[in-house]
Amino acid sequence: MKKNFVLLITLLLMLALFSGCPRNNIHSSSDFSAVNNAENKSNSNTVSMENSKNSSQSVNSINRDDVNMDTILTTLDKSMLSEYDYSKLKNQNVTLNVCNWGEYMAVNQDDYFDVNKEFEKLTGIKVNYKTFATNEELYSKLKSGGGDYDIVIPSDYMISKMIKEGLIQKLDFDNIPNFSYIDKKFVGLEYDPENEYSVPYTWGIVCIVYNKKMVKKEITGWCDLWDDANDNNILMFNNPRDAFGIALTYLGYSQNTEDKRELEEAASTLKQQKNLVQAYVMDEIFDKIGGESSAIAPYYAGDVQTMIDENPNLDFCIPKEGTNKFVDAACIPTAAKNKEAAEMYINFLNEVQVAYANCDYLCYSTPHTGVYSLFDEKTKANPLRCPPDDYLNEKTEVFINLSDETNAYTQELWNQIKIEKSKSPWLVPAFLLISIALTFFLNIRRSRKKKQDIF
Amino acid sequence: MKSKILAVPYIVWMIIFTVIPLGLVIFFAFTTQNGNFTFSNIIAMNDYLDVLFRSIEYSVIATVICLILALPVAYLISRLARGKQGTMLMIVILPMWINFLLRTYAWMTLLEENGLINRFLGLFNLGPFNLINNSGAVILGMIYNYIPFMILPLYSVMTKIDKSVIEAAQDLGCSGFHILTKIILPLSKQGISTGIITVFVPSVSTFIISRMLGGGTNDLIGDIIEAQFLGNSYNPHLGSAMAIVLMVIVILIMSLFNQFGSEEAVI
């Protein structure tokens, strides 16, 4: 009887597993892009005739015709390189330490352009590629002297903080001629006003991703993240800068405000929202939104594009209230050992083909004019990849580095939102003392007892 | 004399990688960014007292449940034939062959609103139940990840309990319940205290379980410490102070349970 019961349970469990299988909702973003690449490739190989027809149809992009779009995403086309002496450091055993965001460069993908391998082949410089998860993690690595990097790619506000603290050095733009490709809109932004320290790598905006089937109303902006209709279906950023940025924009204040009253107001709005929020997440969003466990969340545009490509029920909304524009840029730390090689690397990143392959892999927006002119019409019309200029000018703000007091105050408010505070200031020291005393007491008693037993 | 020489490499290792870093942590905890002596870091811990007590509460619950679950399992394994014991132990350790993060990640896909469990229950028109993003999920994650650390020490103590001792008790008319309380439990006290320490210590300082299964609303002290070093609120001094407080608690718990272990040895 018991055995039968166990058998039945096992059978049911297996059934449930099978019913779960075809949904297959777990895809890391890298998986997806690999699949995407494979598709791209098979398309371009088998239907190359059609492809050439297509590219001739897009009349206004002259560049697209000059370029072999079949192989642009697989191997380096030396004829596309700009005039630059990439071999000057060959056979000198130079190693370049690169530290970038995780999943933020086309490397180690099958049958896809590998930036680092191509660079190694071309220059004879060995690339040692590492990744970080947050700007602050990178900051602590540089600050503590633990990270021995030649290239880092932090975001806007962190760049200005690093400039202020002397953690990154001025670049020699004579060694980076491809800087001329960078769109003037991205030169000399607030975080690096003279543009002496950084070369923009990618940019994007924070927007809303939502599930068309799960939301009850049309999604228009941040107000929907405070709407009871989406109760317990909302995800929110699990970091104070982005969360406060959204709350401040929602209230109509600047995201870079240093006004305590405005920050407090934002904090109380976020506290209100906490009852509606299902979870505070960062990368977990891919599973929760992709797996349809949650309906609506704010996230970075490039990743939103990746999620939408994966799950057709998803859609995006560019918030009407305005949003944060972020720029990630390549910089060279002051402690870098191979500045010349590092500048060569930055220049290589801005070669048209390299930047295009990277951009195609990442789905983020590009500051590179050469890449933009290679985009097909569909990409150019996609507001996620290329947000309209009017919106960018009027509604978006770039984070700048805030004063230490404001950062500390924001952090304090964030802690209040997420955890309740206790009152008495001497509770912890008292608790500590008692614990230490008790520990000593126990150990002394024990050793005494042992001695007694010996005699 | 010889034995001391053999220990030298480990002692050197310990001084370089344990004692000196520990000294640095203590130094950091009691200094400001400019290197001045201060108590403010310890006092600032007050803001996180709730989190600290929550961490202790969760890990105590997890440890107790682990103990209750592990006792019968360890006992049953220790009573099996030699050959079978190896197989059973392997099954216990098997999940540990898979990366810790992946195991926790797998629970996410099981517990989600559209996860496997809710979909299975959905076949019978039950649910969906809210299984993730709450304290229960965090405690479940702790139990799942650390229960082998409870089973193994219990098992290693229980295999040493001679069958004849139990038989003798039965012969003299001891009931099943009393065999458990008067013989098995006292004889495996050492294993229980080791098991409690090996489960409690990692669970009180865990950080990724609460992030993945707690949905960011059940932050534990480990999350807060991590945020001080690698996260948004970069402040190694406060982080060190927290680490010290946590360490004191762990040492207290350890000496508490060592106490029981040694008392047993004395009797």
C-alpha cells in the first residue's frame, strides 16, 4: 500500500516536471545572445543573396553597402580597420588587465566576434579580462589598491567620483584617433566636463518593462509603479541610487538633488510603495519578469530589449515623467602599468566593426556614429536602442557624483525604508560587552572544571 | 618536537591569512576614515540591530529544524550495514557537489509564483501560493544548504554507539522513547554541538540566500556587511564593526556549545 502511494507521488511529480519543461523560462542573457547569433549567422550564410538585396534596399545608409554584413559579426575584417599601428607593442610580452561589467562585451561566445581574442591576434598583447557587478565594487577594488587594472569601464557618476579622488588618469587622445567617431552629444558630459578622462562605451536609459497579459491598465510611466492595480506584481531596483532616482523623477524633482527635504519626500514615497513591491532585485529580474512571476519593473534599456526578445508577452514603456540616462565609459586607472597598450585597446574598441559587434551583442545604445550608420531602419526606429532626441534632451538626466553627506543621507534613508531602526544608541555596545563577558565566564569555568577533574 | 615542526607551515599560513587580517578588521572597526580612534562604528550598528536579531532568529530556527530533521536520518544511516552506509552518505552529500549558488538559484525556479511547485499544485486547481520573497523561503534555503553539515557530525558520533548498548537497555526493559532520551541523545551530544555550530555559523552570516529567496525585503546581517564592502554603501569601517559584532556572537555560541560537549566528556 505504502509502495503504491510512493509510486503515485513520484509519477505525479514527474508529470509536473514535464508540464514545466516546454516553458523553459530560464535563459541567461548570454544564452539568448548565443542563440540570436546562431540565427543571425545561418540567415546571413544561407540567404546571402537576399541579404545583399536587403542591404541595398536601405538606401540612405551608404556604409551598409560598403561593409560585408555577412562576416561583420564573426571575424575581424582588417580592411575595415582605421590607420593605426597596432603592432608597435608586439613581442614585448605586454599583458593588459581589463575590468568591465559582467556580460558587457562580446567575448567567449561561439561563432561570434570575440573582442579580446581579435585584439590579442592583432597586437600580440595578452588581455586579462575580469568583470565586476557594481560601480561600488569597482571603486572599492581601485581604492583599496587590490585591483591592478589598465582599463576600467565605470558609469557616469562613478567616473566623476574617481576623477575627484584621482583614481583615473587623463588620456592621451593622440593615441585614440577613433575618438573622432564618438557622437558630439556624448563628449564633455557633466561627469567629465572637459572630456579628458573617458571615452564613452555604451549608453542607455532606465525604462519600464512589463507583461502585456498581466497588467490591467495601459502603462505610461513611473506612476504605474505606485498603482494599486499592480499590487504585489512590482519589482524595484535593489540599490538606493536608481530607486531614489525614480522616486525623485516621479515627484518631479531632479535626480541629482542634494535637498534633504526632497530626498525625505522621495523616501516616504518609496516607503509607501514598499507595500506594493513584490521584491527588490537586480539581475534576478531576468527570471522573475521572463518567467512571468512579476508583471512590471524598471530596468536598463539594453537588458529590457534582451528580455523582450526572449518573451513576446513583454513590452517596454519609456516613462512620460522622464528618466535617467546612463553612460558607461572606458577609463585608465592612475595605477595602470601599460597606458600605451590601454589606449590602443580603447582605440580598438572604437573600430567600427568591433563597436558594431559589441553593440549587436549588448543591445545597448551606442555613442559611436560609425555603428549608428550601420544600423538597419528597424533598429534606428526602435526607441529602446535609439531613444528620440527630443525626449533625451527634455526628459532625461545623467547622474552626477553627489557630495559625501548626500550619499550618506540617501543611504540612511534607504536603510530606513528597508529595515526598521531601533532607538537606544548603547544597545549594541552593551550587548557586545555582555556577550564577551559571558564568553570569558564560560571558558574560564570550563578550564577550571577540567583542572579539578585532573586532580 | 617533531610534531611541532610539522605544524609550522600551517601556523605561518594562519598568521598571514587569519591573524593579521583579523587584526586589520579590528583596526578598521575602531577607526574613522582618517585613522582616528572611534566608537562611532560600533554605535552605528544600532541602526542594524533589527537585522542582526532577525539573522540570529532565522539561523536559530534553521538550526533547530536541521537538528530535528538530521537526528533520525543520521541514526538510521548509522544503523545500516557498512556497505549501505557509504551509499546513503553519498546521497546526503550529493547536493554539495553542485555549486552553492546554483542550488539556491534552483529553489528560485521551484518557488516562484509560476515555479514548478505552484504549477504542479495548479494541476489540482490549488494555489498559486506565495512561496518566495518571505522569511520562510530564506529559512528553507538555509536548511537545504546546511543540513549536510548537521547530518555528517551526528552520523560520525552515532556510528560509534555500540549496538549492544541499545540491546542491553532493551533487555532491561527500557522503552523506545527512553532509549532515545537516555542513551542515544546523551551519547551523541558531541555530534549535536558540533552540528549546531557548523549549521549556525554559516547561516547567521549568509548573504546570498536572503537576497535570492527573500526578495530584498528580508535582508540579513550578511547582506548589510556585503553592501559595506562591495555594495552601494561603501564603508569598510562600519562593515568591519558589524563583522566584529557578528564574530563575538559566533564565539559566544561556540563556547556555549563547547561547554556542553566538554561536560559530557567529563561525565
